Amino acid sequence: MMLLIVGLVAFFTIHLIPTNRELRNGLVERFGEGGYKAFFSIASLIGFILIVYGYGKMQDYLGSKNPVLWIAPTWMSHLVLLLMIPAFIALVAAFIPSNIGATLKHPMLIAVKIWALAHLLVNGDVASLVLFSSFLSYAVYDRISLKRRGDPGRSSEGATFVNDAIVVGLGLTLYILMAFYGHPFLIGVPVVG
């Protein structure tokens, strides 16, 4: 559990830097934009690797070091499959100018919120509770922080209905690939079938 917590603390500590403009601007001034981005990327990657490794280790200890607090009913997994569709569409909308992204304002945060909430619904072990509630809490905090900083989010500049169709198409494609191949391969848990 300690490795998971260390990874979460490292990952979210580095992600909290942009929420403090003075701190971020000071680091950019000291190390330059490229140096700041390199440090941010490397520290984020290290935190992410620790999260994945720590969470994976905890799944090996189900029932002993990682007690199960609840078992979700079977129908809940179907709800999660439905929730992940808009999560993947929002994820893609974070990278492609679209009306969808402009409507969501901060599509990446929407994707993280849906992903985390959906996974909290079906994973009742302590490690999952710590992992997914951490991401959900961070996404809620970051959205509030962005609002306080006056960040309006994505604009509709460059948004077209063609881009909206691309966002939906790529989102659905990623969803299908993750459900059938990515989740079993990367996470070790089959989603369908």
C-alpha cells in the first residue's frame, strides 16, 4: 500500500504546481519553460509508474493486505461500460478542437471524473478506493481551481462538426480497443466476454 500512496503523493504533488500560478511562474523563470516541462513530465511519469506498480502489487494481496469493503452487483459493471463511453469521448475532445470540448470546457477533467467514479462503483477493495477516490478528488479540486483562476476552458475556436464526428469516432474506437484488448492486456482484468 505504501508504494501506491507514495506514487499518488508524487503524482498529485507535481500536478498541484500549475494550480499555484506564483509557484509555477517561479519555476518557469528559474528553469525555463522547457526545463519546467521536462521536470513536470519526468516527475509525473515516475509517480504514475509507482501508482501502477503499487496498485498492481496490492491486487496480489486481495483479502489480506487489501481487504474488500464491498462487492458490486453484476448490473453495476454494465453501468460502468456505459459511463466509459462519454469518458473516452471527453478524453479525445481534450486533444482535438471541437464543439464537444468547448461545451465540456475542461474535457480531460471530465474524462478523469467519469473514469474514477465509474471504477469506484465496481471496485470495492481498499487499494481501488484509495486510487480512484484520489483521482476523483484531484479532478474536482483542479476544476474548482481553474474556475477560481478565471480559466474559461476550451474555446470553440477551430471547432467544426467534422471535428465533433472525429472526436466521437475516435472516442468510440478507443473505447472498443480498451474494452476488448487494452484493459485485459494492460490491467489484467477482462471487461467484456
